[in-house]
Amino acid sequence: MKRGTICLFILCLLTACSQTRFVGIETFNPAEITYPDYARKVLIVNHAVPQPPDSGYEYKIAGVVQDTCQAYADSALFDVCRALGEAIAETGFFYDVLLFNENTRKDNAFASDVKLTQEEVQALCEETGADAVISLDRLLFTMKKDVSVFSEGYVYGAIGVEMNGIIRSYLPYRDTPQATVILADSLFWGEEALDISLVNRLLPTPDQALRTAGAYTGNKTYPVFVPHWDRESRWFFTGVGARWKKAGAYAAKNKWDEALREWSIIYDANHSNWKSKAKSASNVALAYELTGYLDNALLLATEAWELFEQNAGANDAYTQLQSFYKETLAKRIQSEKKLHVQMGEE
């Protein structure tokens, strides 16, 4: 098990006398999609039709709908593709990431979902030298802007944008898409000022809001296609006694090998006190995880959960917390296997 698949980034102590201390970590996780070994160059294309400027945008001032508002989504669609391509390229997973500069759709059916044909995918790959295609096949925006005037003498403005769409992955030798990703997300802005004109200057313009939403969508979607880092939370228990304090001090300094040694001694020494046994088992599990031994971590986390459940009951907060950790480790072990395949380590 490689140690490079986990990274500690912060230690957060709840209180000076807390019995549970939380630690933030970053784990390296596989992409949802596994590409064949030959797919080293990927092409990002915009295959979505922008919705009309008078569609999907509602603007209210003091509850009155304004009938002249417009928002142009053309650039926002391209921003999705560019942000997605840049985020994928930054990971270094593919040999090269290309961005197709032209929209591949020529019709006006903006609400329709139209897949790329196998012939179109092959033509794009032949033209660019790509091995795979990631295509934005549809993206619709729903934007609402609401400006309210209050008697206290200030104006509040808010913009909310909802994004719904479809991105697919294609391979040139498959007659159907390799994968389909459903997009659904939203962004919100809120500002207050003394008058409407100042609120409008503080808020993004409709086009800016759509472009920001597009870039946000692309950045949020990249983990589907490449291995990536995720932030997660863990915890360890403290206790009374010199060895407990020594182990906690090592953990606070990210010295997990040393903490593992001390917690293991505590774990081995406790045969009658089930709570101390359970907490030290959980701590040993954490140290194993952070030093790359996930199988050992799962064994100890399971033992800790069993001790909590048998002695404190299934509804106990520590029992539920330990159950969550046990399930998380089991998922990480499966993810590691998938990650090794994606990284070419099997």
C-alpha cells in the first residue's frame, strides 16, 4: 500500500481538555471512469447549443418581473470546457489535454441532448490525434436575480444560477458513449448597498454570472475523469496517563509512526477496560491508515466498533462514529485497487 495516497493538512483541536481530537487529511482517490491504457491524449469539445438570451433568466425589482432582461450563454459553455480541460491537465494524468475551439453542434435545439456519433468521435480523434473525447452535450442555466428595497434605507440584491447538463466520455472504437455524467449544481451571490445602481455594480452582470457558473461547473466535474485528492476528516482519542499524552503529542506533530508505537502499547496493555481498549484500537487504526496500511486499519477499526456496540449499544455516538470510520476504510481499500489499475500499477 503506497503512502503517497494520503496527505495530512491540518490538525484541529476542539478544546484543550477534549477527549476527541479531529484531524483533516487528503486522500488520493480514483476517477469514476477508467480509461484504457492507450488513452493518453484526451480532447474536450463543446457539443451543447447555447440557450437563447431571453430564456432561463428572471429579474425582479421589488417583486416586479422585468421583461427586458437577457443573458448570453455562448461563452459560458466554452468556459465549462476550458475549465474542465485545465483542471484535468493540471493533474498530469493524461499525456496531453486538447480543447476543440469550435462548437460541434450546428442546430438550434438547445434543450435537446444529442450524443456524438461514433463517426464524429473518430473524425475528431483523427483530426486532433486524440485517443478519447470528453464532450459537453447539453447545459442549461436557470438564473434568478432579485433586488429588494427595505424601509431601513438599504437595497439587497441576490443572483442565483442553477446548472443542469450532461457530459459524456467517448472512445473512437466504441459505438456507444463510455460514460455519461449528469451535472446539477448552483451558485449564489448576495450584496447590499444604499441604492440599486450600487448593488448592480457589486453583483456580477448576467453574462458574468453565467460564465462564472460555467467555469465552476467545469472545475467541479474533473474528478470524474482523473484520479484526484479529496479532503476528509478523521479523529483520535486522548486519555489520562503519560503514554496517552506522549502518543497525542506525536500525533499533533504528524509523527504517525511514533504515535502508532505508543498507541499499540496502550492497546496491548488494556485487557479489562473495554472503553480504553476500544479507543486505543481506533487510534491504532488511524495511525495504520495514515502510514499506508489500510487492511490493518480496517481490522482495528472493526474491533473498536464491535467493542463500542457490545458495551455502549448501537445508538451510542461513538458506536456510530466508529461504524462510519469502518465503512470509510472498506471503501478506501476498494478505491485503492481501482486507483492502482488507473495508475498502471497492476
